[in-house]
Amino acid sequence: MNARASLIALGSVIAMAAACRAPAWLTGPRLTGTCDGACDHYLDCRGGDRSDAARNHCVSECRDVFSDDESLRAYESLSCPDAVEYVEGSRRHAAR
């Protein structure tokens, strides 16, 4: 096989592999396993204050709560209602 045919074959394989990959919106959120990623998830879900102070407070508390990247990825994979409840507790418990 000549060089041109090899490049065409390689290009075809790459194109097929790219076509088989699911789009990002189907695969869910990017799981970073970091406090930065966990806080981005929490603040996005919660809405409201996204100031540097709120982010710094979140990251500081995160480091006290989570000890490894696997637990951080698990948190990042929570739905928004569950992610906010994990941090803030359920409203039912807070009312007691």
C-alpha cells in the first residue's frame, strides 16, 4: 500500500471512530473529580450568587468534606436537586 492509500485508510478509520462517539450532550456532565468541578456543579444548580467569594467558600468547604477524586466525581454526577440537597440538606429537615 502506498503512502497516499495509507493516509486515506487512516483518515477513514478516524472519521468512523469520531462518528461512533456520542455527543457531549448525551454523555452527561464532565466529571472532573476536583473541588473546582464540584463547586461549579453546585453553583450552577443552585443559581444565584456566583461571586468569587461564594466560589472560594465552596472550594474551601469542599476540601474539608471530600477526601478523594472518586467521591467528587460521584457528587458531580448527582442531579441538580440532589446536589443542592446534599450541600444544604432537605428543606423538610431544615424546617424542624
